[in-house]
Amino acid sequence: MFSRPRPCQHSRISLFRIAFASLLAIGSTVSAKQATTPDRSHAIAEEAVAEAIKLPPGYKRDIVLRAVSRNLRWFGQPVAGMKAARAMTDLGVTEVPLGAQPRPPRFVPLREVFPSGNCDAGVWRKEDGGEAKSPKAREDWAEECLLTRDFHYIGRPEVALVKTVATGLRMGEIKARVLAMLVRSYGQADSLRFVAGEMERDGDALPAKSRAALAAMLAEPESLYRLGRKDEALVAARVTTRFQAKAGLIELLLRENDPGGAMIVFETLATTPPEFAEDCDGWFSPLGGLRLSYLGYPMQPSTGLGGLLDLLPGSAFFRKVCPNGLEAETAVGFLLAAGRLDAAIVRARGVENQPFLLVSAALSAGEARLITGERDAARANAIEAGAALPEFDPGDSVSPVVSDGMSVMTSTNVVGGPSRNYGELSGNTHRRFEVVRLLAATGAVAEAIALAREQPAGALRAVALSAASAGLAGLRFGDQVPILSGIERSDL
């Protein structure tokens, strides 16, 4: 997840980092009001535009100008932002049409972006104004609007609508699939009781295979627990041969703040390991293991996960599968999800050659603390994140390789040759900009500007300066707030 920079990346310690370390030791108390003036904000924005315009004309410069323009237009510097947009090859008309006034974007709900005439007109309603009345027509409507529609981006419909559809369907394969949807995608006790009631009322009319599948779903440990039958759920978890059934109950118990119950189920995993159980990371990986980092995040932590982290070291089974404890990235992720911000930072500090692990932990903690009004603590976190940033690693250049007399470009390692250094991950590059913005937003304006100017001249420095300008406008949160724009390593 995080890049592993080469040792030479840490050989140069700039004066900027020495200043950061000193501020971290004594605590920074610079306030935004003391450090920022409108003229200074404008000057930083103009500097960002000037840095971007220095780049050679072409597609990559346009990418940088677009990021700079957005960060300035959307966060308080519309004039400088328009200047960056109009410097693009197409004069930025795709960003701001000629004659239009710059304004922040409005994020339209994806359900409005991807409407469905048949499905959004109401239950059983059709786009032509008609209504699905016959059993077959209703099954067709349910299949189109519930069973095959992609809800990934637009969000699932209200559970009441799904129940209404299920009630209006005849017993058959389509109704069985809608009932299964209520169990899998919703799972609340009311939904489970509804499904059980439908099966008791006329379950014999369902196809035998569908009836057996629904009965098995209702007997899953998670379903039993949601129905208030915890003891039966624990027994079911003990006897099941499916890792995911146990993992699902562990996650549910932690959401319900029952780490003790989660540990009972965890101890039974010895007989049902995950698919990739060769090492500790396989047991706790989100790819097939226990997906515990999704239970919370710094602004809304999982108390149950924190309780489990306290209990795990006392488990002989845990010590067997993780003799050295949780892998560093996993541990930091769990601690952040549990709201243990300082512990996450301490754990990240002890990891060598993974500076972005500390950068990410301090950045997450700083953003969370700024939201809750802990400005001084957020500033200290931002300063530590900035001090931990390594020099940017562009990676090895792509060199031509001669193959069958032809010169071709390759981005992979050559057999028999040295391993190629792919450089800094794009996600880590974006963290550079986020650290700069957080520094400015917490009042460490001088440090934000210094860090932005320390970035390699050109694209990185231009976007970093625009991030500093954005930070001076403060951090805002909400579904209509634009995100900070950045660039990827491939854009350099």
C-alpha cells in the first residue's frame, strides 16, 4: 500500500525538516489569523500559477494547470484559478466556459445522473405511465429495478420499497431472489422477520432449491444474532465450516461493541482459516481475511475494535498465527479505525523505511482533530507528517529495450537485469498535497509554504502551492465540498 523508498532518499535532511523537528519538539502555536492575510493568500495562488505556466506546453502542463485551477477556484482564489484555466491549451473551456463565472462544482446525486424511467416512477410504475399488474409484468419490473440494477453508485432503495415489491410478487424464483436481497443487502431484524414470515406463510410454493437457500441464510450466525438469538449465533459460528460466516459475525459483534463475543468466535477460526492464511497478514487482510479496518475511521471510531485489540494479545491462538503481532500497516489501520490516533502514530514511528506509514497516520489524526476543534493537536500532527515526508522518488526512467532488432519501451523488469525502481506511488504523491493543505489549514502557514516550495520545481511544486492556498481557506466537510485536486506520477 505504501511505497518503500530507497535508503538514499533519507540521506539529505533539509533545513526545512530540521525546522519541522524543532517545532514538533516545542509545539507550534502559530494561529491562522496571525499568519495569513488576503494579500499573502493571493500571492501564494499567483506563485502556483506562475510555477505551472513554466512547464513546457502540452498535455501534461494542461493536467497540472487544471489541478491548480481547481484548487484555487474552488477554495477562495477564483481570479488566480481562472488565470490557470485560461493558460490551458483549450483556454480551459471544459473547466469554465467562456463568459461563465467561476464557482465551486455542485455534486449531483448519481441517482439523478443515471435515472431509470421505469424504476424511478414508483413501485410497479412504467415510463409510459402504465402499471405492472400481471404476475409476469411485476416479476419483470422487480428483475429490472431490483435484481439486475446496479446500486453501487446510486445507493440501494429503501427497505420498505423492497418489502412492498416482495409482497406484491407471486411465490416463485423472482420472489425468492427479492427475499434473498432483503437478507443479504439489508439484514436488519425487521427484514429477517419479514422474510421468515413470508416463508412460513407460503414457503412451500417456492422452488425447493430457493427455499433451502433462504432457510440457510436465516440460519447464518449473523442472522441469528440480529434476531436476538446470540447464544444460538455463537453455536452456529462454532460449527460452521465457512470462514466468511464467522468473520461476518465477528464484524457484527464489534459493531455492536461486544469484543468479548467477537473473541469467542475468533478462537474458533483455527478450524476454518481464510484462503490466504500463510501468515498473519493473510488472517487480517481485507482481501479474504478479517476486514476490521472498515469498522470505523478516525472521525467515527469503532469502540468494539479497540476492545478487540486489547484482547488479542492474550489469545494463544492469536499468538500462534501472529507470533510477531500484527503487521505494521495492519496495526496502524486498525488503531486509526478504533480512534486511537496517538497509538497509531507511535506504531508508525517505529517502522523503518516506510515513511508514508507515519505520514498517513499523522495526516489522518490531524484531519480528525481539526474537525473536532483540537486545532493545536492537529497542527502538531500536520507538522510531524511534513517532517516525515521523504524526498520525492520519480523512479527509474523507462528505457528502450532492443528486442528482435527493434527498440521498444518497457515498464517491466528485464529478465536477468536489475530490478526497476517504480518510484513513489501516486497515492503517496497526493498525500504530499494533503499535508501541505493541512499545515495551512491549522495555521502552520510558513511551514506549508516551505514544504510546497521544497517540492521539485514544476508540476509538483505548482500543485503543492495551490494546496497551500486551498488550506488557507480552511478545511470544509460535507457531500458538496470539492476534494483537493492532485496529479499522479505519470503526469510528471
